[in-house]
Amino acid sequence: MTSDTDRRDGYVRRNTLSTGLHPFAVFVPREVPGLPFPLPTQGETTFQMVGDMTMHGVTSDLVWDVTATFAGDEITGQATTEFPFDKFGMTRPRVRLVLSVEDRIRLRIDFRLVA
């Protein structure tokens, strides 16, 4: 988790995400609608990953939007998702020094897979 302030990041990690109690977020995919099969060996494609995410001690369904580039034995890309804080039992941060916090968490994963 990163923002423009280390102090804010630390507050959110400790008080909102409770990373001391819940150090991991785990995603278990169930389906990948739109992913071509057999997998391409060249080019770019978009698809979704649908599955169960466990975060902050709560498991809920989650959909990731994925853009992947296939180049021989390598796949690179980005997966993104967003959801409100309460989807995983978290309370939106309210700090006197922060004017407002949107009620949504955005996650992005950059990946590289090599066969």
C-alpha cells in the first residue's frame, strides 16, 4: 500500500488494514471469463479473473480486470480491482489531518509469468 505520505501509509496499515493481525491477502480464482484457450503465444488480450479474496479476516467474491501480453514463453500484464472498505470488514479511515478518503480501495498487480 502506498500513497504520497509514508506516515499516512503506516496509519492505514496499522489501523485500517490491521496488517499485524492479517499480514496477507489471498485471492483464489474460480474462473477467467474472456481468457482465450488455448492461450495465445503472441499479442495482447483482456479478460477477467473471478474468485474469492480473503483480506482482513473476511472472504468475499472479487472480480479483477486483466490486460495481458503474450510473447512466446512469457506473459506480462496488469490486474486491477476496486471495492468499498466494508466489503472486507474495514472501516474507512477518518483522521483529522485528512480532509476526505474515498470509500473505495483500488488494487493493482503488475505480473510477469515465465514458462
